[in-house]
Amino acid sequence: MPVALAPRYWGGHLLAVVLVLLACWLGVWQLEAWQAQRDLEARDLTGVAPEPLEDLIGPDDPFPGEEVGHPVELTGTWVPESTVFIEGRQHEGRDGYWVVTPVEVDGGGGAAMYVVRGWSAEAQAPAPAPGPVTLTAWLQPTEGTTAVDPDRSDDVLPQIRVADLVQYVDQDLYGAFGIATEPLDGLAPAELEQLPGASAFTGLKNFLYGIQWFVFGAFAAFIWWRWSRDLATAVERTEETADEAVPSRP
């Protein structure tokens, strides 16, 4: 039997095993917590029951990042003269335009929110029906790509961004837009493009704690190995010294 495995050293080995297993368990627990937070933030809300728009965002509120894709119900009045067309949008593999018209939201203090009514192959579409409208739309953050509008005099835009849209309306704008869950006014359906994604910093503390516990476990395993090796070496030297001290018989 190796010296380090002698019964009188079992307590030290047991302690080392417990410390290594505990560190590994804590590391796995922290990584699972990290993944759970990311899954929660990136959950697909498109199929949940719609909620009133005012319950998720107000006209002066920042966009609630955890509510991307959440269906909302809004009531208001179309502002058809402020319709714009967002280029470079696809439907069934064809390039075309999103048809986007603002709705002056009831109870929004005169503010409006742009709504994607549907998709069109051309930068033209029928005007929305006059009068009040009630619709359901997927809530989306305004886009912010590096695309540049080559012609600011027309109603065709490369993206839906509040900073670009304010010139087309007299109303204040919500910091969000909606995509109608059902296409309106005979248009083809617009495909939902933005679903929530977890931020790189979501659950970062748990991730770092998890890595830290694995480092602790590796360190404990290293100390265990060194202790076992040094113990064996010390015992061997003691035995060699004892053998040298025994006088040889004549």
C-alpha cells in the first residue's frame, strides 16, 4: 500500500475530497444560475397574452428591454399622412418595404407610436381606414443600425429609428414601435425580426463566481496532490535514515 494511503492519513484525504467536491458543486450551481438568468431575459414573449400598451411603456419611458416581442394592445387614431416605408425588408424571400404608420395613442398625452401595418413589394400602400383603431402589435425597440438615408426628402427610410421619424410627425413619439400581429389593409404580413437576446453582462457575477469556485477546487486538488507526494517523500526519507542508523552485524 502506498504510504499516503495508510489508514492514519485517511482523514486528510477525506477532507481534500470534500473540499474539491464542494467547490465543484458550488461552481456548477453558480453557472446554472447564470444560465437561468440569461434564459429568463431571452425568453420568447410573442405567444403570451397581450397587455395594454400603457402597462409596459409610457410615452416618456425608456424601452423595457425585457419586454421585446411582448404583444400589446393599443387604441388610438391613425396619422396616415406620416406613413413611411422601411426598405430592405423581406417576405418569403422577396425584397420589399415595411409599411409603417403612426397611431396617436389614446391616453398617451398626444404622443404617437409607429406601427408596421404589413409588407409591400413597392414603396406604396393603401391608406389605413379612417377613424379610431384598436390593434395588437409586438413591441419592438427602435432600430439603430449604421444605415444612412441617402435621400431625406422622400418617405423611404433604411430603419425605424425615432431620431429619423420625428421629422414626419407633429406628435411626440414613443421610444418603441409595434409590428401588427395581423397584417392590415390588405398588406402581406411583416416578419418579426427582433426577439430578445441576453446582454453580455446578464448574470455576469454568477458566471465569475462559478469560474472562481472551479479555480478553488483545482487549487484544493493541487494542494492535495502536493501533500500526498510530500508525505510519501518524507516517510521514505525517514525510513532511509532509520535503515542507515541500524548498525550492520559483523
